[in-house]
Amino acid sequence: MAQPAASLAALGRALMAQARCTRHRRLLVLAGEADWCRRAATDVLHALASPAVLWISAHAPDQALAFPAGQARQALGREWQALVFDAHDGFDPDALGAVGGTVVGGGVLLLLTPPLAHWPDYPDPETARIAPALFAPAAVGRRFLHRFVRLLAVAEGIAVVAQDGPLPPLPPASEPLAAPAPQGAGDCLSDDQARAVAAVMRVATGRRRRPVVLSADRGRGKSAAFGIAAARLLRAGISPILVTAPRLEAVAPVFAQAGRLLPRAAAGKGALHWGGARLEFCPPDQLLRRAGSARLVLVDEAAAIPAPVLQGLLERYARLAFATTVHGYEGTGRGFATRFKQVLDARTPLWKALALKAPVRWAADDPVERFLFRALLLDAVPAPAAAVAAARPEHCALELLDRDALAADEALLRELFGLLVQAHYRTRPYDLRYLLDGPNIRVYAARCRGHVVATALVATEGGFDAAAARAIWANRSRPHGHLLPETLAAHLGLQAAPLLRADRIMRIAVHPAVQGRGIGTALAQRVAAAARRAGRDYLGSSFGATAELMAFWERLGCRPVRVSHKRGAASGAHAVVVMRALSDAGCALYRDARRRYLDNLPLQLADPLRDLDPALAAACLRRERGEWVPPALSAGDWCEVAAAAAGRRLLEACPAPVQHLAAAALADPAGVALDGAAQRAALLKLIQHRPWAEVAAALALPGRAQVTALLRQALHAWVRRYGDAGARQVLAELGG
């Protein structure tokens, strides 16, 4: 029999009273049919009479403030005394992780679920998002929900009310009761926050090139500290202050806090104006290219921004403050310090680190925070470095993991997911559900003495019929979850790509303590061997390109077939697609893909890829031995290039043969070993056609004359290596 409304209301009031005494939050689970859960939640909220209530539901009551789960991030920047999360609409772990941190101490989070015993088998609408094209939602696994229900059953500080069950007893209250709200200085709510505000203001007003890095879990007030510091600086006329993050919603607390302290400020989307001073949001990729300077740049959720972008910001701006969430739903700060510390030490050795430990939104040891950390693996960490330090490839078991066993083995799952979180800047709770339940996903691991030292997530893609393949090629269809065949068909014009079957390595991560020992390569080769045995036609991957990653994939026999023309807004990097043939049909596809890619790349490097890093451009240009073709210049062209190398012709007098020679020479896998500066100059000027002043600045040279000398040095070496006898004679005659 369903619970009487009065009984539920009394339970809700008791939970709220208990929460207020301790400044903790309480989690109330209402498990049953959707209509009953929503009515019960309404009864509880009516009894609580809280002024700040939010529903995350597509079926919220009329007049309620509500967002569907897909828009949950719009709730960020505000705090709620009661929040309803309706899992009947689909269980999105990212949405729960995002809004769970907005409930204040003394508040209640209501989770509406199907009956817990049947929840994993409930037709969750979210499965339609998880299932790739060619898979029905019913093919999506149920491991994530089985694990979530299991953890709910043993969690402390949680009350579960079943539709036809008795009311539970109140969870035990934490001691001591009546925990006081933290007290800080002025607008700050803790001493930690006050120190953070002072540190950020010193960055803006003190000496240049002394950034500060704030790190904290959610609810510690780091984003609010940015807002407080920004408001104080704007009052002092220090402007412009720029703030960046992976998405605008992530910095809503910064603008909200600054707006509260500057009530007469003019506020717009991503902007706040106080007199002539302004606080303005700018995405990371645009911030790198933005004209003009800034008095201060605030980088929030820095762990979710790749290190190359952060490095670019360090080079571009003199006054920066970074903030990163240690355990977050959108990237993590745990690997941030390791990955970025070396860059900070090299470029700004006087940088400071500051950790905010004391919660300001709730009291320490909050049961809701504890449960969400565990259930969403927000606090997952890799194996201790000491436990894996001796690992070598020959010591490792390279395994395809059984995902049922993985979901049931909490220690193994935490190590594996912790490794993914530390290695990749955008690993989120949704990735946990996807790796456990995705119907086309396989999880590989390298284990040494029982510990995970490397892992790879692999997705099977392709296998479309001819009509679907034609639609993908014509850009009439973009099938979800098939990145490789879609890219090859829609961007390289390869209609055969969607017909074939591929394995895509989505993520590969190696424990920091054992990197550089070949363990990641060994695991990837294990994946390739399994793909070949399974009859896959090719293996591939897509990633934000760096020269180091290109070298890793080249060692696996995977070569680039596409470089995206635009940088990713969040990654700040060009995406590169690499592939390796595994079957006869895959070989034909690979040859065609490489031919089209290599034919077009020199022209693309002169226009859409003009800003590609020279080292990365060199890696992209390099051909395999069987692909390389020597430069084919006429005798007259060879003589003109030789004259230019000897300084008797302007480079502008013979651009066509010079560019043809440069493209061929730089693509030669056994090419001339040029001085590093000469090779960079050749890439920047002869291939990418950058302005003389820009090339000189990139090479730290005074001007055009010095760049020209480097280009002649390169041409001289190439004429001697590839030129005909007439060209070499011209060099000798003209003093080359």
C-alpha cells in the first residue's frame, strides 16, 4: 500500500531538521511508479516549504522551476535547499553529478526511481542515447544500474521509501550536531576562501608571471572566490578581466557571485559591466587567438582543458589564476597537477598552489557527497605508484575484461576508471556508464600483480548496408557512435568505409609510474590482434593531435588519414584520425584514404591548417617508404631552385617549384637531417605560407633576412640530395 502523504511529509520534515542541525545534506530515495514518485515528492516539498526548489525532470508539476536532465547544467550557479532528480526520465550520471553539488547544507536531494529491485530492467530512456546506430536500446547493458542500486542499499545517511513498503527509520545523525557555519573574512565564507581571494588579487596587482592554482572539491567555494576577487578588482577599476572554462555554464558561479557583490552592474550572457570595467567569458580556443591584453585571466575547471591549451594561455597572458576541481563531473584535477606542473615550473617557476579544504556549501563528511563520490566514481584513483613501479610488458597480463565481473569488483573498477580519469582531461561519470553498458564496447587492461597499469576502451563501428553508406557519404546521415566510418565517408569521400567493420580505440591510458616502458604499445597490439581475429577490416582512433601522440600511434602502424580543419573548442587541438588495415578490404580502403589525405594535405596546410604546430605538421606530412615519391621538377625548375638556394633569386620568383620541393622533401621518411630552425622555417613559410614577420617571431629571429637565410640553407641541402646534375652544377657555379 502506498505511503500516506502525511507520513511522507513527516519524514521529509525530520530529514530536513536533521540536515539543518548538522549542515549536512540528506538523500531521500522515492522508489516506485513514476506518477507515485512525483506525487510523493510534491507532498514532501510542500511540507518542507523550502523557497529554493528545483526539479530535474521532464514531468515536473506546473509552476515548478524545472529543467530536463539534458539541460541540468543550467542549474549551476545557484544553490538549492531541495532538489528533485527524476530518474524515470532517464538516468544521466553527468546530470546527477552536476546538480548534486548545488544542494546546500541543510538541504535535501530527492531521487525518484523505479522500484529498486526492477530498476536495472526498467526501459530507461537514456539507453537510446547510449546505443549506437545499428543497436537497439534493449542491447544496452544494465551493469551500471545494478551497481548503483547495490551501493544505495549499503550507503549511510540515506532514506529509501518504497511505494508499497514501510517508512524507513531516520538515518543516524552525524556528530557533533549544530555544526556552525564557517566564518571567514568579509564576503568570504571560510579562511580557505579568503586566502584564495587574496591570492587571486595578488596575481592581478602584483608582479607578472606568478600564476596561482586553486584546487578543491566541489562546494569549497573556489569559483565563488574567483567571483569575489573579480568584483573587488572591478571596483578598483582593474579591467578587463577574462574568465574561461570548457563551457559557459561552468563559470555561472563566478558571474553570480560577482553580480551579488556588484548589484548595480549591467549583466549579460557571459559578461558583467561595472562602469567602464568588465568581466567577460571567452572560450579557451578563442582566448588563445583573442586580440588585445587582459589585466587578469581566470581559468576555471582547468583540469577539463588540455595542457597544450593551458600552455598557450601561459605564453599569451602574463596574469593568470587557475582553478580545478579535484573530484569533478567534468574532468578532474587529480592528473592536472602532474600533467601541468612541469609546464608551470618551466615557464612560470614562481607559481603558487593553494588548496581549499573546508566546505562552505555544507559541513565536512557530508553523506550525500560521500555517496555520489562512490557511486559515480568521482574519487576513483589509480593503483598506488609503489604497487606498480616494477611493472614491465613481460610482467603484465593483457586481458579482455568481463564487464559483469568488472562491475562487481569495486577495487578493480576504481583502479581502472581512476586511471582513465587521471589520463584524460574530460573523463566524466557518463563514461562510467558507457564503458559498463555500451553494447559495442570492450574493455582491455594490462594488469601486474593484480593492479591495473594500463587500459583501453574499444568500440566496434561500421557494418552498414549500401544505402546507408551512400547516405553517410552524401552527408544526409550522421549515425551515432560510428566516428571512423562517418569521418572517412563524409570527409574523405570513401563510400566503402561504412560498409566495412572497424575497431576504434576510444581511450588508452597508462599508469604515470610506468609510462615509456612499452606497456601501452603492448596493450594496443593486443587489441589489434583481437580485432584481426574477429574479422575487423581496420583499426583506428581519433584524438586531439600532438607530436608525441602521433609518434605513439605511428609505432602501432596507425597512420593519419585526416586532420580536422578547426580546433576543438574545449581541447584547443586539431583532431587527427589514424588507421591501420587488418584485411584485404581494409588495405584497399587504407591506400585510398592515405592517397587522398596526402594529396590534399600540403594545400590544407597553406589554408585551414595554417596554424598547425610545425612539429605536428611535419609528423602529418611524413610518408611511409612505399608512399613517398621523389620531387619531379623540370631541369629549368631545378636550376631556378638552385639559384634561389645560392641567394641569386628571390623565393617569390619561383614559388611553385620551391613549394613542390619542400612538400616532397619534408614528406621523405629518410629525408635530409636539417637544422631544427631550418626545418621549422621551411614548414612555416614554404608550406604554411605564414607572413614573414610571423615566421620570424615564431623562430625568435630579428626579421625576414634571418628567415631567408634558414630557407636557403634548407633549399641548399635539398638540391644536393634530390637535384639533378644541372642543379648541383648551378650551386657550384653560384657559390653554393
